[in-house]
Amino acid sequence: MSVRRLAPDHVQPASFAFDAANENWADQQIAKYPQGRQASAVIPLLWKAQEQHGWVPRAAIEAVARKLGMAPMRVMEVATFYTMFNLQPVGEYFVQLCGTTPCALRGAEALKKVCLDVIGPQSTVSADGKLSWLEVECLGACCNAPMAQINVDYYEDLTPENFTALLEDLRHGRPVKTGSQTGRSGSEPLGGGETLKDPALYDGTVIGAGDWQARVTEQRKAAAEAAAAKAAAEAEAKKAEAAKTDVNKSDMTKADATAAAATKPATETAAPGRPKPSEPGQPTSAANDTPAANGKVDAKSAAESAKPAEAPADKPVK
């Protein structure tokens, strides 16, 4: 990137001030930002100063700094960083000639010679104050190279001949044509477009004769009805599927209940309880554990239960 410095002191104006209209415009721009953020308006104000003065002198930088409450060096940093701000005097028509690869391949070097012959060296203003020029980086119109930006307009498909004529017309105030200088439409190929050239694409014959608008309307209506019928069928299918799922769930619940009823409880398979007092074959010891019918145990019964059991007689040995 080239070094950008302010113009020499002998060309710097002694002072700068916005005129009444631009002062009001600047206040409106500053009002767009919150209190304490006025510095955000520095680029719009520098641009308006350049519009008014033609370029950005030191006095304009200092005036913008005072209006925004900024240090002059901070405004200087912005002005010297962006190449959109002209730090040197420029002519009434400032020519920015693209010299990067696409334009260079298409003849930009020959256009530089035209600028040198018609205007003079870069960054100098012609004697009549009408023209000045500068070589710049890509301006984004590579399809129509070579090209130049003059003030705010693009001029494309330049040749040494039509470029010389263009500069002379500007110098003498004659009307000029912006954009392509060879009659190209937009960024079409040279000689015009090569696609979509069949007239039938544009006279309606491709879509048929007759009341095609009514036919298209009917087609759209039929498509909408078909879509509605499809949506209704899908809804019915989902409803039937949901009902089938509910029936299956109900059958499974009944089957589970039947299986549970057929299974015996654990209490029915447990060991039998103690025999009741009235049951025959009750062990002797069970009498002590079983309360009497009237809830009392007499002494006789207690004594009988306390006697030891008699051992069975031994059988005679033969």
C-alpha cells in the first residue's frame, strides 16, 4: 500500500468550515449515534468535507476533530488510511485508472500513456484545473476491463482512442456516456449475449396460444385440490393406524390380566399352619402352646402335660 501524506503546506488552506447546509447535514449524522459515540460519524463528515472542498486539507481534518470532540490525530488516521479521501488537490474531473492484472492484460498500460499525454504526471492537476489522475487498485469491473472511475462514475471497455475522446469531452463540458464505451450491455460478452436468443422465449408461444392465464389458474387450482386430497388421505391413514394401535394395547392388557389371575398367590403354596387343638394326632407339646377354650389352664392339665412320656417296652428277643 502506498504511503499517504497530506499535501505540502503551500497548498494547504488557512481554514475550513462547513457551509450552512453541510453544517446542518453533519448535525443530523451525529444525531444518529448515542451520546459519547459521536466519533462514529467521522467518515461521513470527512466525505462531506471532501465534497465541499474537492479534497481533504489539514484544516478540514481539524474542523471535523473539533466538531466530534476527537483528537486531530485520530481523524488524521482515518483520513490517511482510506484511499477514498483525497489528501492532495485534484481536478474537477478526477480520473482513477485501474492498473491491476485484468485491466493490465486488456491494455491499461496504453491508457496510462494517454493520461500522461493529456493530463500530465500522476497527482498533478492540469493547467486548466479540469483533470487529474491516479493509478489505483482493482475497482471491481474486471469483466469490462480496462476501465477507470471518474469522480463517481465508471467508464469501461476503454481504448486509447475512446479514452482520449472521453477526456476531451469532459474537459470541454460536453455530455459523455457512462459505463461501457463500446455499447456492451452490462457485462455481456463482446458482440452481445449468446444465450436465450430465441424470440419464442419472449412472445408467449412456448407456453401455448389462447387464454394461457386461465389455463395456468386452472392448473394451479387442480394442483391445490390434489394436495388437499393427499393431505386428507394421509390424515385418515394416521387416524386408522392410531386406532389399530389402541386395540392392540387393549388386547395386550386383557391378556396380562388373565395370566395374572391364573397364577397362584404365594400364600397358597406356603407350608401349612399349626394344627388346631381339636385336630387329632396333635403332638403333646402343642397342648402347651395352644390356649384352652375358656382362656385358662387348670393345674391338672398342667401336671399331666409335665409328666415324661413312658418309653415303649422292649420286645422280647427270640
